[in-house]
Amino acid sequence: MAPDDPRRETPRDAPAAVPARPPWWRRRRLTHALPPRAARALARALGWAGVVLVAAVGAGVGFALAPGHETWVGPLQVEVRVHPSLSPGVAVDLPPVGEVTFDTHSAPVEVTAGIESVDLDAAGRLVRSPQQLLALELTAPDTVRAATVRAAAYSAACGIGGAVLAGFVVYRTRGRTLQAGAACLAALLATGGATAATFDAVALQQPRFTGLLSRAPYLVTSTQDALDRLESYRTGLSDIVRSVSTLYAVSAGLPALGDGQPGAGAGQDVTTVLHISDLHLNPLGFDLVEDLIEQFGVQVVVDTGDVTTLGSAVESSFLNRIGGLGVPYVFVRGNHDSAQTQAAVAAQPGAVVLDDGQTAEVAGLRFAGKGDPVFTPEGEGSTASGAAEEVQRESNEVLAAGIEQWESAHPDDPVDVALVHDPSGLEPLTGRVPLVLAGHLHKRSVTLDASGTRIMVEGTTGGAGITSAGLDRLADGTPLPLSATLLYFDADDELLAYDEVTVGGLGLAEVSLQRTVLTDEDRPPLVPPTTTPTTAAPTAGPTTTAPTTTAPATTAPPAP
């Protein structure tokens, strides 16, 4: 056999090939450079660090898979979960109105509660029965506490199980597996102790709100009424359940509009208009507007004035939020808005400013408007009388003349909505338009004139905002609620229905929504006035026509 023949057998005494040493061998060489005692201590530390890391990963998976505990709190079916979190505290999810959070402890544990379903019949009985509210106040805390304990037990069991399983998969030894489980158990005991040590029951009387709930004024004052309302967790919890039960019971019973489904709001053939007024520099008012636009698919925002308080240039920076709304913003000037304010609104993207009887078509609807004829930033919203009412009537004659001028040029497209700020002296408009929107009085009202014209006066979307009356009410602990109205028009530009949205209340915020659906009897034919307007509409400014916009299907808060 040739010497280089590969079939030649290797001599028995030839040295065996040395396998390549794994990377960890080179790391072990580092310990050889240390004293024996230090090397052993380092090895033990690295070993325990590995166990802790494996236990943490396994426990994290277990916590993520841990089920919550479901229970009934009054008419609400609630699921409670307990899990580690870098945002500790208690969070109550209340769709669609937002979330309530409480900073009850500083340990890295979060308790979350979410509403799974609502017994609408029970909710209706609860709202109507003081006895059931009292029973709920007495039993709800114990029910929630028991559910939290069970949810914590589920989470702890899943976390320890995940740590043990991860230890077995990685180490395949009984000792290391038990060490992983022990490490997780020790961490849970330490976290539980820290939670108990840092728990502050007073924090349950200091909720923080997100979503629509954040728009309501929440005050802790020195008045006895406020202290009585916030005196116990039992009262607070029953308030949450009562308010949410009311909202769900109302929203689930909303009739269908257009081709929509019952309780789901309007359909594709319905145009949704949001009427606001008297923001008075309150940023919470614009927050509410943004939420309503998103949640109800609003296509047009109509503001009937007093967006500022003094009409100064400094206040104009408040108006920058108009351009970020993403929908057309139709505006008429109020008595607190100066000509400078009107110009600042007109400069915002999407803004349509109406004055002197001008008409604009937005989203298929024709709006005509006239700014308030007076500028009285020191005054408060009140009904005009005497000479002041005559000034408003003369202003409305200018608006009526503008409407007549438009309809003469567009006989097939009559004006659908007239916009003013002060609802005084409306006689020139009654019988000419089916709907008049106004504000100024800081109090919502809806009236149907004998002529067939419906007059809708909005409250104050800014809760009277930065005005002397608004600040006085705030200081007294009786702030005005934030109010806005959603108007639904059908394909023939007739008012189908309207939702009155009110956000307010001391202590735990309350959000109410009341829908009114109009029938044919509620929309009588207009009876035009026997005389025509004597004041011709000015021709200085051309008639404004805005492009028609289209928005997705309108949706109301989903029924549970």
C-alpha cells in the first residue's frame, strides 16, 4: 500500500486530534487569574445571575399569559388583572369615555380593570333606584377587593410556573429549576411587601382622567359638599359604576339614523355637524371637540362665537388649534371676539368665517351667518332687551337679507342653517330658515317657533372658560359643565336628530349623552314672514363658497 494512500491505517500510537475549545473555556481562563476564593465567588455570582435572568424571562411570559378574574360589580361585568408594570397604580378602563387612574402605590405592580359587558336592564334599574345605589355602595368595594386578590393569585401562579418551566428548559437539572422558581417567589414576596408598604388609600380619592373624562373639571375644594362627595372609596366606586351604567344604557338604546344600526349612530347617508359655542379660551373645550370629532365622525364644526374673552392679539394664539382639527370650521363672531379675533380665525386652515349675511356651502349644507354687532368683552351672557335687543334685530335683518339674496340666486339650494351669537331679536329669521344656531347665554335650550324655525342655543363648550362668571363658579366648586351638540342631517339636508353631550360634575366626572330623534311632526313646513327684510345685504364681500367635504361613516360610542 502506498505511503500516501488514504486507506492506510493510522498507527495505534499516533496522538489523537485535539478538539477546538468552546468560547466559554476562554472565559474560564479569566477566573484562573483570580485567587481561588474570588474565583469561586465570581462563579457563584454568575451562576445566580443566570438563574435570575432565566427566571425573569420565564416569569414575564407567565405574567403575560395569566388570566384575569371576572366578576360583576352592579350591572357591569369587570375583568381584573394584576401584573408587573413600570407604571404602577390602579387603572379602570371605561370605554368609550376614557380611563380613570389612581396613583395608589409606588411598587412596580399595576391593577387594571376593564368592562367586559353591561347588563342594560340592570343598569336601567340601578339608575332609577336609590336603594340599589346604596346596596352597590356597600358591596362594590368588597367585590372588587376579592377580584383583585384572585387576579393577583392567578398572576403569581403563572409567573412562578413560567420561571420553573424556563429553568427546566435551560438547565435540565432539579437544583437549578428549583432555584429559578425560588428566585421568582422571592421577587413576588418583595414586590407584594413593597406594594403594601407604599399603598395610599387617600389616592383613591384623587383620580386622573383620560379621554372624554379628562374634559370634566375635577376639583378638591374646602366646601363641605366636595368633602362629603370624596369622603370614601365606597362613594367614589359607586359613582363610577352609576355614571358608566347610565352612559351605556343610553348609548345602547340610541335609535338608528340613516342606514346605521341601532345603538351605533348614523349611517353613510347622514352628515354630522358639531355645534359648539363660548369656548372662552378654555383648552379643555378644544380637547372635547377633538374627541367628539374622532368618536362621532364629525364632518363640520360650527362655532357660534366667543372663542376668546377679551378679543386681544395675545389670545389669538389659542386659535391655532382650529387648523389641527382636520374638518371645516364654520365661525361667526361673538360679543367677546374682536375684528382681530375674526381675522385670526379666518387665517386658520379649514376655517370658514361668515359675516354680514354671507353664505357658505360645506359638506352639502348651506350656512349663512352674521357676527355679533357689538363688542362687549366685559359683559356676561344675558338676554338682550330694549335698545340692545333692537341692535340684535337689525343685525338679523342684515342676515335675513343675505339669505334672501342667496336663495334668489340659488332657488334649488336654500339656506339650511343660520348662525348668530346672541339669540335675541330673531324675528327677521323665523320662517326663513329651518334651523338657527346660537350661543351667548351659557345655557342650552331648544325651541320650535310657530313659524317652523327651530332655535338651538348651545351652552358653553368651555364651561364659561376664562371669564369672571366662569372663574367665580370654579372657585365656588360649582363649575359650569362643558356642552356641545351633534346634529345629524339626512341626504335632503333635513335635521334627523341631535345628541346633547354634557361633560361635568365634581368628584368623579360624569359624561352624559341624550339623543333626540325628530319625526315629521317635529319638522313642520316653514311659514315665511309677510314682510321682506328692509336692509339689503352688503356687497362688499363676495359670497363665500367652501368645497363640499366627505367624511367616513359616522359612528357613535359602541354599545357593549
